Amino acid sequence: MSSCPMSTRSISTRSSTRSISTRSISTRSISTRSIFSVHHLQRRLGRLLPSLLLLVLSLITVVTFSTARPERVEGQTPLPIPIQPLQLTENTAPVRLNGRTVFEISSPPSNPDEPRTIPSLEDRVREVERKLSRIVEGGFDPDSLQVRAQQDWNTNQYVISVYDDGNLGSPEEPERIVTVTRFDAQVADRNPEALAEDWADQIEEALRLAYQERLPEARKQRWETALILAAIIVVLSPLIALLQRRTTGHYQDLSRQRHPENLQPPEDALVEENEAAGMGSRVQFLRAMMPQIVLERRISMVILLRRVLLFLQLALWIGGTILILSQFPETRAYAAWLQEFPVQILGIWLLVAVANKLTDVLFDNILQSWVEQESLNPTASKRFILRAPTLAAALKGMTSFIAGLIGVIWFLALQNFPLDSLITGAGIFGVALTIVFQNLIKDLINGILILWEDQFAVGDVIDVGYGPGFVEYMNLRVTRLRGEGGRLSTVPNSQIEVVHNLSKEWSRIDFQIWISHDADALEAIQVMRRTMEEMQADPDWTESIIEPTMLAGVENLDERGTQLLMWTKTKPLQQWAVQREYRRRLKLAFEEAGIGIAIPKQMLWFKEPASDGHNDGHDEDNHHSLPQPK
């Protein structure tokens, strides 16, 4: 009767396997020409190799243990590795038979000052498991099997024993399995008699199930199920691997667009090619900030998909292996071992990784919505374009740390680690860490203040005492500046005391020039104003210049000439490009107006002797003006 459902499942599973294979064949037919390539076939075999190795190892394990003779099976007796460890929780541990939990027994905590009168919890568990395994290995008559719970009048405790019409004893002298103690009833919060009856029913059910599992028909069905599971693993693994490769390729394509030097310049770029080596080339970066936010969100989505596919691949391999090993009593202990420590580590790691990336996607969506909303406000500051990527990087780093910490605590909780002791120890250990890592704490605090006060962001040009540099990256701990000559400086945030931001909100040109004393200073100032106004009227420079002349006048007078000063307000990071173009235009304007640039001079005085060689006391002082060499 039990074979019918299994046969139905086998047929349905085979049909699903055939349908999956049909879909995979149709998928492969798309690239017909590449299939006949020897190199392509070698690559496919290389990708299938891990799945085939996993299948072979699983089948070898199954064959090795399932072909053993029943009389030599040791059941739950201690094996080298992997042995299923006892789960001691508050002096309670499960009793297992063929890898399945039958019931749980308890033992009072040991007192080192008093002699122990009863066996330890581990000894009780091993003794009960040994008796159950010996009954199964020795064989019994399932038709006459009786499991009863009787009270021992000598100890006033309930004893569970078994017997049959064969070699398990008789009703007068049954095989004793376990004694229900008062501590067992106290922990279970049950009456001793009721608890003994429950244990007797559970033991009888476990023995009958163990007997049925060793029947030839049951073994045949389990072999069929194991082969079907292995076939599903072999079919689905390449499909998931194909999706992983496509996702990885898409991620690499998006990653190439992440760096500013790989971004395509906009059609209306104001920076010429010869300015690529200067600070003016950073305009491309600023103009690409909005697409960068969208790009980061797409990258986060692709990474999330990659981790989900990795989760599915590992779940398929490990879950399939556990299911295959669980089909046979001899290998069920290995499956139970895999379900505990390895699966917990991988499961927690994958779940934490997926949750962490989900928060990254959430942050990207929130920041993109914020940028889109602020961009519709014409009076709002354009700083949000720079702050969004900076906040995204800092928030993602913080959530990664929090997710990792949650994963560690979660794993320790599953291992029944005393979290109270951990918290107490963490408090003491935290004081020591505060002293050791005080610089790191200062970095984090200063990084938070930098973000909170918006002192600078990614895309700004700042000077923090190490020379001006472009902020390429920053988080709560460090800031990376790209300076002259491509120099990359990594500055801890705790060492940033004074920030000179050259690009926040707007920038300014402090233009100074020296003209000769003979030139008309008022006319020169008018030429300077007119040149900047004409430059602002140029469509190529209109967007870069906010206010052409904030200040203009004579700044200094000395022996070199007249120094003129003019301030011009520009868009952030546009001051270098505007100043270079303005110098070129102003030189042409000064030449056209006849205004000379100051040339430093030095006067040399000397006496010329008389022609007759005599000095009459009235020698004329002569002087010559020689230009001072630069």
C-alpha cells in the first residue's frame, strides 16, 4: 500500500524532470552554432563538473552505507565524524533512532561538591540509543511487539520496556529501555505516568518505522527517490549557473560605467579636451552625478539578484544532498549533521547578505526620489546632487556593519550561547576596545559630523591641509582626495580639522593683473569688465558665470606698476575653466586698447668721465634705465 504514493511521486517527478530538460534543450537550441564548437562544449563540461562531482559523492555515500549488512549497522553508536552532537539545552537532550528524534530526556545539573548518584545526561542518552539500536539490529516481530510503561515498586518510578514473541524477552522479563525520573516529569511539566505512556507510544512508533525502513521494498523506493533528486540537481544547477553568468556579465558592464573617467561627456560639455588634465575636467563628474545615482541603484539590484541566485544554488546543492542522505537510515546522521552547523552558517550568511543588499536598494530608491524631488525646486540648492552618492556610500557601509553584527549574534543564539554572558563580556571588552581603537572612534564621529553638517561631499574640491584635491570617495572613516599629478591621498576623518571647500554652492575667481604706470587704470578696469560681460553673453559660457563682476578696482601700487583686482562668481568647479578663457580674451583686449602689462624696471646711476681726462668738478650725472631681468 505504501508503494503507490511513492510511485505517483516518482512518475510526476520524472515528468517534471522531462519538462525541465525539454525547456533546457529549447534554450540551448537558440545558440546552435556555438553548441557544435569544441571550445563551447569544453566550457559547458567544465561548468557541469561541480554538479557531477557532487552527484557522484552523494551516490558513493549512499551506496557505501545502504549496501551494508543490517547486522553490522551501528545505528546511533558513536561514529568518528560526522557524529550528530548532543543538543544539551537546560540539561535536556533528544534521544534519536536512525537520525530521528524519538523523545527528550532530562537530568539535574551536576554539583561538583556532591557525588553523582545518577548517570549524566550524555550517558543516559547514549545508553538509551544503544538499546534501541540493538533492538533494531537484532530484529523483532512487529506483529507481537509490545511497548509498555509500568511502575517499578522498588524505586516508585515508571519503567518503559519492550518484548515480543521472539528474542526480545517475555512479558515476565521484558527488555528495559528507559526509566522516567521525577526530573523528566518536572522539566516536561507532565505527570510521570502520562509522560511514561507518551514515551512508550513514541518508542513503539519509532521501532516500527525503523523496521519498515529496512524492508527491501522501502529501500527500492528510497533509491528511486534519491536518483530523482540527484537528477533534479544535475538539471537545475546548469540553469542557475547560466543565470549567474549572465548576471555577472551585466554587473561587469555596469561596473565599467561606475568610474567618472569612463563616463561619456554630455553633448553640451563646457570643458574642452585640452582641459582634461585640470580641475575643470571634474565638470563631467558633476554632470554625471544624477545618472550615477540611477546606476548605483541598478548595480545594487544586480548584486541582489546575484546573491539570490547564489542562495538558490547553494540551497539546491546542500538541500539536495541532505534529502538524498535522509532517505537511508545509515546516512541520516550525516544529513542531521549537515542541517545543524554548516547549514546554519551558510543560511545566516546568505540571508544577512540578501537583507543587506535589500537595504542598499532601499537607500538608493529613497535618495533617487529625494534628488528627483529637489531637482524640481528651482530655488533649492544643487548640493543634493553631490550629497546623495556620499550619503549612499556612508549608509551602505553602516548597514553592512550592522548586518554582520546581527548575523554573528543570530548564529551564537542558535548555538545556545549564553547571550547574557556575551553582553556582559562585551561591555568589559568594549571599554578595552574603546581605548585601543580610540582613533577609529574619532574617525567615525568626525565622519558623521562631516555628513551631518555637509562640510563636503563626493565631487567637491577641498583643501584640508594637504593641498587642494578632488573628493573621489568618503565614508565614515576616511576621505580620498585626488590631487595634482593624479596623486591619491587617503585622509582619516579624525585628522580633518579645518576644511577649505572650493566648490560648495558657488565658486569665485580672484583675478589679479599688473599694468604699467603709464596705462590708464580706469580704462583698464572698463576693459576688464567689458571682456567678462562679453564672455558671459557667449552661449558657451553663460551657464558657467553667475555674476561677471562682484568687485573691480585698484588693489596695489608699487615700483612694479598698478595692480588691478576683479572678482567673478561662477558655478562650482567652473572657476578654472572660466579663468583660463578669460586670460586669453583679456590679453587680446589689452593689446587692442593699447594697455601695457607692467614690466618691472630697475634704475642704475653712474658718472661718465670728462673727455680730456680731467674732472672740473661739474661732471654731469648720467643715468640709464635698464630693465630688470626676470
